[in-house]
Amino acid sequence: MKITTCKKCRYKNNITVKYCQRCGQPLKEKFSLRGALEGSGGVSIAGMGSKNISLGPLGVEAARNDARGIIDTNTAEYRAIVDPLPDGTWFCPDCGFHNSDKTKTCKSCKRQF
């Protein structure tokens, strides 16, 4: 499982969440051109460091957008990422809202637990 560490509380979150599951802090999205190109259909990056080859800003933005579309947020695997706090409350991984222990749907964005 790939993780991203929260800069505020140092909690290790699943890389697919946008907000820390311990403190609700927005997590900066890590972007790598290699990951975006390799994760979006097997595009080779061979030769990208060669002379006279350049990816313009629009090409990089297109690769970034393609990488974002890889995760299907409607799957059960994605919804299972919610990691409740010891008291049962939880931060929504999509919007960062702090939800009570009695709810299974985010009060802010309606994401299901």
C-alpha cells in the first residue's frame, strides 16, 4: 500500500485520501511525471531526458489530469479508506469534514464511510 505522511501530525495515510485521517489537514498531492505516464496506460517515458525533447506545460497538465482519473471513487475499495479515530469520529478523506461516530455518510460532501 502506498502512503503519504501528513506534514502536521506525521500520520501515514493511504495515498488516495486528500485529507489526513488523524487531523483533517489537507494533504498535498504528490505528482511525478513518471508515475502519471506509467500509471495511465503503459506509456513509455524512454528518451524524455534526451536533448531537444521537452514536455510543455500543457503536456504535463494533461498527464496530471489523466493520473487523477485512474482512481474510481465509486468502488468499495476506495470507500474503505476511512480510518476512524479512537473515539469513533472520522475525518472525511475527500473534504476533511470531522464527522461524528454515529454517521456513516459525510455531513459535508455526502461521501459514504
